[in-house]
Amino acid sequence: MKIAAHANAHMILASTTAGAGVGLPSWDRTHLPAPFSRVAMSVDLWPPPTTGNTEIELPRIERALMKASVGMRSPIIPQELVVPTEVADS
């Protein structure tokens, strides 16, 4: 992020998920897709960061990645972070 701000470069945020697979008990909740499972990918092009300040920019990026993962129904997202569709639409 600091490099993108310094270079005035766009950032690409990418999220992937697979319907069927195996979740590993690791810090990053790795999920290995099963062979021939359906894979979804979300890619967003973001404008260059306005600052190199990670305290300001990082929460926005985390929210965007979480929104993409929840939208794809990623199995690695803890259920307590998923808002039911009928609540989110109101």
C-alpha cells in the first residue's frame, strides 16, 4: 500500500473461493478446493491510495475483501461475521 501510494499506482484486490474443499487449521484459514469444484473469483481495481498511512487505508481494504468473500459465500468466513441477506437488504 505504501509503495502504491508513493508510485501513484492502482491496486488490484482479488478474492477467491471454492464451494467444495478442505479447510486447514492454519492462521489464514486456508481452504484447498476439491478437484473439479466450482471456483469463484472477485477482482477489483482500486485507485491509488490517497496516503501511505496503513491505519487509514487498511480498514477500507479489509472491508472490501470481506464484502467480496461474503458475497461469494466463502466457507472461510466465520459465521458470526456473515449478515443474513434479509437484514443486509433492509
